[in-house]
Amino acid sequence: MEQSKDSPDALRRACARPALALIDVVTDKPEIALPSKIQWTRAKGFGLYMPHAVSNSCADEAVELANTRFR
């Protein structure tokens, strides 16, 4: 599934199957859905994650994540 408009039909077809179904969804990796109001605990968690990611040689991922959060 590449378009969000296709999701209702894809879910309907998957649920109608008598067996297990797999829905393949294409997403933008760095895109993260943010809540309308950012909670302190989430901001704290993000702040705790960044130094950990950088110290574990994941600096490129940390920068990518920060860039997507503050677009």
C-alpha cells in the first residue's frame, strides 16, 4: 500500500480473509506522527535517547530523528 487512501480497502480485504493476511505499507522512515500537545515525559525521553544514540555510534540516526521532529 503506497497511498493512505488505499488503507480502508486494504484493511477490509485483509479482515475478510479466513487466514492470516499481511499488509505491506510504504512509509517515510524519518516521518514520525507527533501528538498535538507534547508531554513532558516524551520530551524527557527524547532528551535521554539522543546522548545514548550518539554514544552508540548512531549519530546519523539521531540527527535524522532530530531533523524530522523540528521541521
